[in-house]
Amino acid sequence: MLFNSAAYWVFFPLVCLGYAACSSLIRRNSVTRLFLLAASLFFYACWNPAYLSLILLSVCITYCAGLGMEKYPGKKRLILVLSLASNLAILFFFKYYNWFAQSVNATAAFFGGSSRTLGLSSLALPVGISFYTFQALGYSIDVYRGTVRAERNFITYALFVTFFPQLVAGPIERTENLLPQFKCDNGFDYGRITGGLKLAAWGMFMKAIIADSLAPYVNGIYGNLGSATGCSVALATFFFAVQVYADFAGYSNIAIGCAEVLGFRLMKNFNHPYFSASVPEFWRRWHISLGSWFRDYLYYPAGFSAWNKKLCAPFCGKSRRTLSKATGYVALAVVWLSTGLWHGAAWHFVAWGAVYGAYIITSISTEKTRSRLRTRLGLEKDGQVIRPWHYVQILITFALVNIGYVFFRADSIADAGLAFSKLLSMPSELASGIASAGSTGLAGTIRNLFLLHENISGFGFKFALRAMLLCAMLFAASFVSRREDGRKILARFPLAVRWSCYYALAFVIALSLLMTHEAVQFIYFQF
């Protein structure tokens, strides 16, 4: 059941009514939790009922592991390892086994062996398995560290892992934030409910109107790179940057908004990432729940663990600092290769993670040198970058992010290489376009460069204009709300203006739902 489907917007009001009835009439928190758990399991079963067993298995393993670590403190490390290993084994089999088998088979064939060394699985990837597995693993690690107590109530814990607004694509919630909220009943709050609906409506607009409008051109160019031009690849990559943000941030806004209607607070997952002035800042603003998960559960343990201190202990002074930095960079490399693999079982995702790891390690290791250079050039004063250069940094960061998106969007390493070769041909294409502008005209030149031919690609000037307007609308909304919640800004407008915006937004979304024969899946559902 997709958020951007008519079925969901029948399901969700029914859940709200049922939850309100349980809270106000029965007034037993155990009943409301059981109702929400049943609704969440039904929501997930709409994709594939058979895979309910997988998510319930993960719930049972981590629930028992939490209790076991508190009951047998002397064996808590063993219990944690078993919990992590069993959950990661399930994730590996369903998400990574075929990729691993294909890689082994290709390697064996390269060295003259059999190309069928390992058989392939025909099982489909369970929706949301990476998200709920990481949330469950985070709980196990938190109990092991002693930062939270193990949850005794199975229904409460199962609801924590399966809560339907964030079950399929996050945010990946932390135990201490979400789990205690299920132990309280939430009464009627008009401001909270309307605020949640506004956020969900904006998320729907981002997904159904912006992301899905850009998808056909992006898919058309990246699906046929052999006949694409460099300019069309550049435009498709830019559109993909907007599409993937509108798609995933739109999902997160719907999830957070729906949870808010029910009275639950989910963490913010995006913070205007395309206004970042560096790649590390971009990743502090993009998919915040995943980035913070890797930081707290992988980077800090890998880069600042006891073995790292023992490794550096025999050294002193500059040597110790250098070795400590080196191990920190190794930990960053491990994190980013893991991040790439988390996003998909394919080498182009590994390459994407390696590119970002290189970006961030380079940025951190050269920051002092670049700061001194900016100071000498008058671009930085008293540790603060001057405003014009700050905007240049934002543009540079956005360009670097788009380079990374080539690996992310391409279907393979070979396709990514082809896309880059097309991008490198842009100067010659532009020169040829300018030379032939006299015969083809400006409009014809633009059509040829960007493949905007109604009769060939199906995309003409009307599409390009509409797409650019949608992109501009998204960037403008993000710019205006970068320091204050957009709902608070809108609340200061006159009543007539506010309700005109609400009705217009509702009308456009409803029209989109009615005209769409089949809802378009969210990009991050494949992860």
C-alpha cells in the first residue's frame, strides 16, 4: 500500500478513527497499542503477506536478545553478536545474496572456472527490510550499551519496529525517542492533527506532482544512454537530484505528518540539504536518520574503539595524532562503503559510497589548508566565509552531489562510465550547436541538445518549462523555510490566503490520485 495511492487515503482515516475510538472509549493503552500493531501488520501485508514472517522473526530475535542481555549480563556480548548476526544474515540472504553470487560467478568465469559456481535466488526483496532491520539492530545495541532498558511488553516492542508510517522507508527511529511514546495515549489536539495533515499534504505534493513529473525524462535518458547527448544527461542528472529529494523527503514528510496526526513524533529526516556549503554538511542534512545511525553504531565504534586506543598507545606526540587520524579515515571509508552497500546490492552503489567517502575524507583532511587559503584571498574573515563565497560553495557542493548521482542513478558501473563520457562531450556538443544555430534556429538547437522532441522522445518545450517551474518551486519553498517551519510561516498569512492554499493543494493532490491509474513506487522502496 503506497502513500501516494487512493487505498492508503482510505486506510489512514480508518486507522485514525479506530485509534481515536480505542483511546477515548476503551481507554486502555494496551488495546490502542494492539490496534496500531494490527493496522501496521495489515499495512505491510498488503505488499506480500508471506514476508510478515520475516519482520516478526526480526522482532522476536531482538526482543528476546534485549531480555537476555539484561537477565544474563555476563553473556550480553554473545547475545548481542547472535542478535546482530541473525538479523544481518536474513538481510544478506534476501538483499545481497544474488549480488554476491553473481560477483563470485563472474570472478570464477574470468579465471576459467564455471559461471554457475553459485545458484541464484528467485525470492523478491522484502519491502523496507533495510529500514526495519537497522531499527531493530539499533535497539539491540542500545540495550547492550545500557542506554535503554529492555522492553518487557512484546506488543509495545513489536509496534516500535513495525509502526506503519515509518516502517517501509524510515525515518530509522531511535529507541529512546519512539518506543516510550507508545506507552502514552494521545488525546484530540486540533493543532497537532491539522499540522500533521499539512505536512503530509506537502509531502504528497512533493512526490506526486514534482518527483513523478520529472521521472519520465530521467528514466528515458538513463534508460537509453547510448543515444543520449551530454546535455540531456546533464539535464536528466539535475532533474534526478530534484526527483530523488522530492520523492524521499516527500515520503518522510508524509510519514512524519501521519504519525503526528496520531500523536507520535518522528525525527526530522531532511534539513534543506541542497543549501549545504560542503559535502559533510550535505550528509548532516540528508537522510539524517541513516547518517546518524552509521555515525553512532558504526563510525564511533570503528574509529574510536578500545583497539584503536591500544594501536595508538605505543606512539606519542605527532605520530600518535597521525595514526589516530589515519584510523579515523579508515573508519570513514568503511562507513561510506557500507552506506553504498546499504543503498543497493550493486557495484555502482559501492562506487557511489566510495565517491562520497573520498569527498568527505578530502574535505576534512584539507579543511585547515583551505581555510588559510580563503583567508589570504579575502574570502574568509574571523573564521567566517563571506556571503558571496558561501553561495559559490553551495553551487560547488551541489555540482559534486550531482556527480555522485550519476553512479546512484545508473543501472551499472558500465552505464555510469557511459554517462560520464557523454558529459565530457558537452563542450563539443555546445560548440556544434552554436555553429549550426543559423540553420536550425535557437529552438531547434535546444531541442537537439536536450532531446526535447515531442515526436521522438515525447518531451518538448512544454515539459521542460513545467519541469523547470516545479524545480524552481521546490527550491523556493526550501529557501523560504530553511530557518523556520513552513507551516509557521504560512500561519502568519491571512485566513483567506491560507485556506486558498490548502484547497488548491488538496485539489491538485486529489486530481493526481484520480488520474493516476497506478501509483508510482517511491525510489527508496528498492532499498
